[in-house]
Amino acid sequence: MQFSLGPVLYFWPKAQMLEFYRQAADSAVDIVYLGETVCSKRRELKLEDYLKLAHMLREAGKQVCLSGMTLLESPSELRELRKYVDNGDFMLEANDVGAIAMLYEQGLPFVAGAAINCYNQHSLRRLVGMGLLRWVMPVELSGDWLQQVLDEGIIQDIRDCFETEVFAFGHLPLAWSGRCFTARSENRAKDQCELCCIKYPQGRTVHSQDGAQVFVLNGIQTQSGYRYNLINQLPTMQGLVDVVRLSPEPEGTFAWLNRFKANQHGAAPQQLSDTDSNGYWLKLAGMATG
Amino acid sequence: MELLCPAGSMPAVKAAISQGADAIYVGLKDDTNARHFAGLNFTESQLTEVARYVHQAGRKLHVAINTFAHPAAWSRWQQAVDSAVRAGTDVLILADMAVLAYAAERYPQVELHLSVQASATNVAAIEFYRQFNIRRVVLPRVLSMQQVRALARSCDIDLEVFAFGSLCIMAEGRCYLSSYLTGQSPNTAGACSPAAFVRWQEQDGVLESRLNEVLIDRFAADETAGYPTLCKGRFRVDADTYHVLEEPTSLNTLDLLPQLYAEGISSLKIEGRQRSPAYVTQITQVWRAAIDAVMQDPAHFLVQQHWQQVLNNLAEGNQTTLGAYHRKWK
């Protein structure tokens, strides 16, 4: 079982990003995903900055993948994605099928991110045929669902051709919109957002009127109100999940990485907090804890 | 420019056809379509009847099979495609690449449209789905008019847009908010904010709506209470309580009709398979008149006030928006 750091989903200042990845280089993580996946207006780091980080991390012994934008709406966003595809060095995590079309055309292998709608064995087999090397299943699916896909007959002769990865820690990316909710929360139009999301390194929490944490606003992305945390499910993932993904948080990510590693075989289970959940993996509502 | 109307029952089919829909779209009575609601949709034999009725009137039938196949129940999606074709559908509206591949290989003669649930928002994504010989793409409601225009001018495939109805503000097919709260999403269960999880409770003159126990909204006595679709609730960010994601409102593109026509948009889709035959009657009347007017004389097209009145009355919360088509909405 390997551990990965997903792309930073929030908009952090450049100095914070560089410091985070300096720590990542020194950490026990195996795989690091780099790139802006939420909003093309966020340009604290450009592709060349990510590539510098990628080389630094690779020299530190990490496997590095670039991660592309999820909601692609304009020709300029496609041009930027094309640069990621053509980087010539690092594998790309596709978060929109448009990226898969570009990668396939170039004959390049790829990771299919959780926002790619691959729900079953037939879709998975097709993507493997197009170059998929690693499949991050949609966040709303359960361990049973994953098991069922992998047990299907048509997967058996290709099971060695790809890895499985599961989003296992952090606020779940649940939706992408044409509208920017962080700008809206400050009464700004998206066109005049002034990149106000940089003030919220962990997004803005949305509460119900009776005080429950429902969602987190992260620009055009809506995340789960609770932090997803599958640390106690790691022992049941053996043989099923090849890579366990932790989504970067501003504080404590590397401490959690160490806790995850320590509990791979169940030696160090953790008490979940009131604002943690693990429902999706257990076939419950995502916000539930089982 | 085609007028494509929704129908969840035989009376709705008849209403749409009699008021001048060029085509209607329907679903089967199971979780293979994104309006999997009780009392709605058609069995295969009912669908055969629908097809006969629609074809006698010289119109077209589209069948939506636009949820994502479950691994251990793949045959249900296969059978849905088989049933729709046997019943005589003209078009299949599909989202799952596995279902698209099956239909393209098994029934090459049947026209395939890419469902909005496939979430194709750009030229490269459309390119990806071309491997399934799709003839048309239904565009997600996250694009601005400018972006729709750019797409129309850069791809040689038919485009269909949503013209009126319930407004999804998230990129369709990639929204898991409903399963986060209830365990069921449009992708996996064919429903958003499913009715089985809704609970209403009145206390001290305040009406509360809950979805799987999560408080979606509170209504004072003088407020109209709307269905607790989770993205249209009133929530709190710091000290502000407001419609954090979106107000209860419907999409209405009447004002954009000349622009959509000028860009060669093939079809205007009206949302609402879950709505009544009366809704279908009124909505089809208005849009038939509007499309006829724009086709007759696009340069002098004017939105009639009574059209807007009818549409406002049919709209969620009696208000409408241009949604993402208009940059200011974003």
C-alpha cells in the first residue's frame, strides 16, 4: 500500500505552497500530485513552478504526477491543459475526459481522477485500453462497489495493468459550478472576485441554520462539510486499494500521513472527531460515520 | 431549431405533442434515468405505445438512459437500451461510456445523444465522446452564452441547450452533494435530494424542511416554502444566513433565443419530466410560439410579456434567471 498527497485544492500563497512541498519532500509520502484543479484564475504558481517542484520532489525519491483542471469551460483553459499534457516528463491525472482525449491522442498514459465518471468494469476496461494506469474511483463510491468492479470477469486479464487509488482523507470535492461561491459569499461577482479565496486556506465553512457543518466553499468547488477520514478502514483495503490519497490541509497533513502509515495493518486506530466522516466507503450517506 | 419537451406520463406526452413539441424525451420506470421518481416514467410496453403515438404525429421520441451502470447490475442498463430500441425510440440520451459503447456497437442505426450527465463542457471532452458516434451533445448549465457560442463555432456537432426549467448550478454528472447528504445521487440512483429523505416540521409558526435530518431551510408564515433541493437551501456562512449556493429559481432563456438561434443550436430542451401535464401544456405553448417567432423573423424577435408571465408562474419560487448563460449570475 502506497500513500499519496492529492493536489492542493485550496488557493494558498506561493510561500505556503513552497513550504508545504518542502515538508512533503522530507515526509514518508510515496506519490505527490501537483497542479491547480479548481480555478484557472489562481496563478500563484504557474506550470513552470509546479515543474520545478516536481523535479525537487522526484529528486527526494517521490513519484510525481501533475493534476489537471476539472471544469474546463474556455479555449484558454484547454490551451493551459495542453501544456500540462505536453510537459514531456510527468504523468498527468485527468480530471476531465477532455484531458483523456488529449493524452490518448499523444499515446500518453494517465491517472483517471475521481471526477472522471468511471463507475463500472466496462468503463474501466475501456479507459485501461486508452492508457489508464491508475484509477481513482468517484468519491461517492464504497469499498463494496470497488470490490464488485474488480471482481468482474472482464477485469481479470487486465488487473495487473492498473492500480487503484482511493480518496481517504480530507474534505471531499463534491461539485463544481459555473458560479464562484467564495466570491458570492463576499457579495462579489465572479469577474471581480479579486481572488478572495486566498483569504480562506481551508475554504469557508457552511453551517445549517441549526449549526451543523454542511459544506465547505472553495471557489467554484463545493466540498464536504466534514473531513473524510478512512484511517480505520485501512486494514480492510489491503489487496483492494494500491494507493491511499490524503488531500492537503493547511495544518496537520503530515502528522496524519504518519498516523495513516502506522495504522496500515490496524496497529494504531484513531478516534474520529465529531467533524470526521467515513460514510461513502461504508455504503452510507457521505456525511455519516459508521 | 427543435423544441424538445419532457414527459413523465402518457397525458404529458399527449400534451406536448398537441401543443407542438418537435420531440419529447422520456425515461424507463427504473433507476436507469435521472428522474427516477415514484409514479413517473414508462414500462417497455407503455413506451411502445408512446412511440406509436409520437410517430403517428410525425414527431420524435428520445429515451434518456443517463445514470451510471452499477457493476453488479450492468444487465439492467443493457436491457434499458434494448427495451428502448425495441419500443421504437428514435434517439437514446446516454451518459455512461459503457452504455454508450454498448448502444453504439449493438444498435449502430440508432441516433445517440450525449446526456448532460456526461458533463461535456469543452471541445476536448466532446472529442472524447466522438468515439461512440454521438450525433448531438446536451450542454451542461454551467456555460455562459459566450462559452456556448465558442463551442458552437468550434465543433461540427449538433448542440442542445436547456431553455427552461429547474436549474442545476453544478456541472451535471459531477455533483455528489445529494449522495453526501442522503447516500443517493443523480449518478447512482437517478435522483437529487430524493423525496424519501424529505421531512417537514412546523414549530412556533416556522416551517422547517429537512433532508435526511439536515436542516435545509426555515420558512416564516409569510414565505413560500419550496422543495428542499439541497443546493437551494438557506445556510449560514459566518454570521450571514442566505441562499449560499442558489435561490429557488428556474432557468429561463427566452431573452437569449435570437442568439441561440443565430449560433445554430439544434435543440432547446425544456426541463421537467417530473412536472404535471398542465405544466407541459403551458410550457410547450409558450416555447412553440417563441421558436416560431424567432425562426420567422430573428431580427425582429421580441419576447412577449404574456410568455414571461406564464413562465414566471411555472417557475420555482415564481422567479427566473438566465443562470450561467449570463456572466453576472456567476
